[in-house]
Amino acid sequence: MKRIQYHQYGGPEVMRLEEFEPAPLGADEVLVRVRAAGVNPMDFGIRAGRMKMVTGRSFPRAMGYDFAGVVEAVGDRVTRLHVGDEVLGGPPMKSSGAFAEAVVVPEKRVVRKPANLSFEDAATLPTAGVTALQALITKGRLRPGQAVFVHSCLGAVGRSAVQIALAHRATVAGSCRDTARSEAAALGVDPVVDFDFEPASLAGRFDLVLDAGGKYSLPIKAARTMLKPGGGIVSVAPTPANLARSFLPGPYQVLVTQPVTEDIAEVARAAGQGTLRLPIARTVPLSQAIPALTELEQNGTAKRGKLIITP
Ligand SMILES: NC(=O)c1ccc[n+]([C@@H]2O[C@H](COP(=O)([O-])OP(=O)(O)OC[C@H]3O[C@@H](n4cnc5c(N)ncnc54)[C@H](OP(=O)(O)O)[C@@H]3O)[C@@H](O)[C@H]2O)c1
């Protein structure tokens, strides 16, 4: 079988499409034949060695996190999933391995795929959907009728957050690139402002500010200006400085996404009900994925939707 892997941390040039043998199945693991894999900014960061503390120093290391596919084998203690089930999920960051023909994953990180969702659409969702859900609901405690501002509302996390917040009957405002404002408005974002908006124009209006900008984070002072009394700020950029700040008293929290089974299932359910979808910008076969990954990484962020890899 083939997968994209690398033999040292580094830039796009370290990626190789090579043969591999899937690891022997643990009792709580499933082997999934990958039908589609979704690309996230973190895939590049992990390969660059920015998560070395977690991912360690043994090579070759596999790449890729989000996948959808079909269960091909199950470990002895697996009870929820069966051979032939259509599923979606993500392996632990340490093993990764979704940009592959097959991947071994703990059962708890995999849920059934709704029948009306294609493998490609399903593979767009695990990381972005769960991150948005946990940022809004687990950390942000968003309630129906509240007002949320989503900074960077057309990225995968931001766009997921807009849809999840609207489904929770919150009102959603947000920021995006000036040229994409009509797209955000069509999603239900109102008002839509561009990335360089003036926070004072939105002073005191929001119960929750969700900063989905990652490396383009909103200054905390700007987010504070926009809060109602008692409102909260949730960032999805867990840098050491942001994590340290989140321990100080005040409204600022940082999310490190936890791939909890119930939350992956909730994201899958929302997608099956049609309330959560992410656009796909481009689908490439595994044999052409390295040039596509390289181009995406060098162009900065995903434009017009997800890059999907199909073995
Ligand atoms: N905390 C966690 O555990 C966790 C989990 C998942 C993701 N994340 C992080 O969340 C961030 C977003 O992820 P994603 O999957 O949504 O990425 P994405 O799909 O690539 O979206 C990034 C967005 O940033 C926008 N952007 C570009 N320039 C900007 C600016 N100056 N100000 C604000 N936004 C700007 C892009 O807009 P254009 O397309 O118009 O350029 C794009 O919509 C990443 O940093 C990712 O690493 C964190």
C-alpha cells in the first residue's frame, strides 16, 4: 500500500509517496481503507516539526489527519464499528497517516458516515467541524439567541462555526476578505466586515468572539472591545503566548481541539442533516497529491475550500 510520508522534519521537499505496511491492529483499533482525505493547516506544521514534543523523532512518519473510508478490519475489543462500515475520523497526531490507501485508527476516533454524505464531503469535516463545535459550545458555551462574531468566517473552522452557531439559533457576524463578503452574507453572516475592520464600529455587541484566524489572529484588545459585559473570547491558535494568556483571569480562552467521539459524531450528524457542509476547492489522486500539497502550503491558506486527496 502507498502513503505520503517523510524521513525527516522539514518543508514540502521532504514528502515522499512510498510503500508501507499498515501497523498490526491493536485490540481497540480499526483498519480503514481510505476513500478521501482532507488537508488541514496543521498537516504542514506537524511535518515541519512544530509538534515534535508530541510526534517524536522516529521516522518515517506518515502525513494526514482527516479521512473518510470503509472499515476493513477491527481489533478484538472493537464493538461499535464493523467491517464494511462507511466512516470518518482522524488518527492520533502522533501516528497520523490519512494521506494513504489505508490507515490504522483507534475506534474512539472514528464514527459512522451518514449515507447521504459523500466520502469527499465527509473528509472535509473532522478537524474543522470538531474545532468549531468545541470552540463555540464546549469553551464558548454559546446559547440560542446569543450573538457571536467569527473572525475569519470563511476558512474551514470559521465557516463550520458560522453554520453550527446558526443551527444553535445564535446570530452570527463575521470578518472575511473584502472580495468574499457576498459569500459570507449568503452563508447567513450579518453584518460582514473585512479583515481590517474597525472594532469600535462593533463595540459591545457580542456574547462570544470566536477567533478562527489562526496566525492572523484578532488583537485581544479588539476582541474585548466587541464584547457585551460578561462575554467570552475563544481563540483556536494555541501558541505558548496565547496559552499563557488564557490562564490569566478574564474572558480569553484558547482551544486545543480534543477529538472526542461524541463531538465527531455530532459533526457527522449535522452534516447528514444538511446543516454543516464545507466547500471542496480541489480533489486530487494520491499520486498527484504532493505537488497539490506543496502548492497549497506555499500559497498560504486554503482558497475557496478544502483540498481533498483520493487514493
Ligand atoms: N486549536 C486547535 O486545536 C486547532 C484545530 C484546527 C485548526 N486550528 C487552526 O485554526 C486556523 C484556521 O484553520 P482552518 O482549517 O480554518 O484554515 P483555512 O481553511 O486555511 O482558513 C484560513 C483562513 O484565514 C483567512 N485569512 C487570510 N488572511 C487573513 C487575515 N489577514 N486575517 C484573518 N483571516 C485571514 C483565509 O482567508 P482567504 O482564503 O480569503 O485568504 C482563510 O479563510 C489555523 O491556524 C489552524 O492551524 C487550530
